Amino acid sequence: MSHNPNDIFDPTRYGLITGSKCSVLFPKRSSEAGQRTYAKQLANQMFFRFYDDKSTWQTEHGHLAEPSAFEYFQTHYNKDAEYQPEFKRLGDFGGSADCICPEYGVDFKCPTSLEGWLDYLHDGIDPQQYYQAQMYMFLYDRPKWIICAYLLETDRMSNNGLTYPVDYKNRAILVEIEREEGWSDLLVQRAPSVIQMRDFFYERLKICFNEGND
């Protein structure tokens, strides 16, 4: 989860394969369509130096709830937790962790329903979150990552006087992910196909919008 609404406009991210999207390199089935779409997005970002704002009220809730999630985690789990560590880049890969600790890192998830929050208890995390955690462990050189699902009332609930039937001391569900041996090697092996497509689309944009306007 991005820890600041303005992070989606961070220029240091232009063209880099990030944790939130690296799952396209590890598909269950054919990957060509997803990787092509992602490569076009990266090329567009590089050329126009602009990110489309695709936020929803759910993502906005996550942005607003994240500082509370960090405060909760630091108070109840690790006083040495650091919020919003610096952006990390390794070659064509990059990302910003929500929180970093000496022994591990943390990514905060703030669902907008009780059932969505409890899914982290019953079902764990989905593949995209797993690969995002692996990317962060690769970037920040940590052996373990934690997904912290934090439950906080939405603005609509608060405005209507509604609260979740969960005591404050139990508002976090933690899912631990170990660093997968060899995962970063696969990442590096599979990235060139996306990078090559990214560069192809970037050159096409240069021809159309630069040379075409001379």
C-alpha cells in the first residue's frame, strides 16, 4: 500500500518495475497480455512523466488509515519501526515500503469491511501481495516481511456512528512471509522482456510526440 496519496506521482518511479505490479512476471498462465499492458504503462509514465490517478474511495481509505496502522504497529509490536523509509531502486526495479524494522519490513493493508479484514485471517494474502512482499525483501534486503491488516472504521461508518465489533487491542492481523530462495534470480531473468517492450513503446512515443511536432 502506498503510504502517501502523493506517492503515485513520485517521479523516481517512472519506468521502474515496482512491487505492486511485479506479479505480472509470475503469472499462472500466459503472461504476454499482462506484461504488454504493464510495459505500455511504464513507457507512458517515462515519456509524459505523469501517472493516471486511479484511486478509489477504498484506496483513499487506505491512505488515510495508514498512519494509524503504523502507530498501532509501533505501539503493539515493534517500537523500532520506521515509517516511510526512503525509496529503494535496484536497476530497473523500485519501490517504497510502508514501514521498515531492523529485522523485517511491513506493508499495511486497511480493508473497508469486517469480512475483507477477516479474509487475512481465514485465507492469508493473495499472490499479488506475496510477490510485492518478495520484491520489498529484495529491495530492502530483509529475510522476512509482514503484511499488517489493520481495521479502522471508514469515514461513512464514523459519520453514521457505526463501529466494528472488535476491541482496539485486536485490530491487527499479521501475516508473515519468508524470503523465497531464488525468487530474485527469477525476477531478474524475467524482467528483460517487459523492459524491452517498455523501451519499444517509449521510442514509439518519442517519434510520435517529439519528431512529429518538429
